[in-house]
Amino acid sequence: MAVKVETFSEIEGEFFDYVKDIVYCTMITVDRKSRPRARVLLPVWEVVDGRPVGWLAVHRTPVKTAHLANNPHTTYSYWNPRQNAVFVDSVTTWAPEPETRQYAWELYRKGSPPGVGYDPRNFWRGGPTDPEYHVLRIDPWRIQVLRGTDLSSRMWTDESER
């Protein structure tokens, strides 16, 4: 059973340690018939006003677009063979503003957390204004970190969701 924590700061270190170690995660969306769809992606993360916020550079595919239009609730799952895991339940929305696209671009370039990111120009040659480059904002409402050595688990939930 997961131990509930009051603030994200109580699991922030573990969250970032696991994300830096694992790097890639599985993003799960659901279609109009409530059928799940998974894909492997690499979000970058930061803390804003004590809350985690994720950014995801993506191609705007028809499936992803339709799923998020129907239901913006998503789960991101990180796992490594040592059984350490992170589960992020969130609301994911398109962030089309030019300044947000530029901001996410820079987070990917510098790594956020450090070591997690890449040069987006490898995928979008036109830079942050490339018409194929899109950004999703990830606003978690629950995050669970699970340590594989003893299966201890801690969970943060946005207080408005409690």
C-alpha cells in the first residue's frame, strides 16, 4: 500500500532520480471506446510553484489528437529492471503558444532534469517554429514512486483531487 505524502517536495528527489535513471516512459491515452493506447516517449519535467509540470515534444498524430480531444486524462509510466517505477496520472493538453514552444524547446536542449532531454533539432529541423513540432503540457494530479528493493511506495496527490 502506498504511503500518501502531503507535498510533492516529499517525493521530488526520488521522482527526479528515477526519471533521470529511466529517461523514457510509456504514455497511455484512451480512445472514444475507452480502449487504451500506449507509446514510448521522453517528457522533460520541472517544478513550478511546488508542483510538477511536464513538457512533451511530439508530432501531432491523428490518434494522439483524437484521444486527447476526447479525454485529456493520461498516465505516464516509468520502469526499470530493478523494479523502480514512477506512475504519473495527469491531464495533458496541447500548448500551441510560440513562447511555450520555445520554452519547452530550451528545456529539452538543456535537459530537465539534467540528463533527460535531447536536441530537438534532430527531429524538427526548422527549430521551435517548425510546423511539425508540437508541445504537450502535462499537469499531474497524482504521482506514485515505487522502490523495487522493498516495494515501498509513496504517493502525492494534488490537494484539489483529494
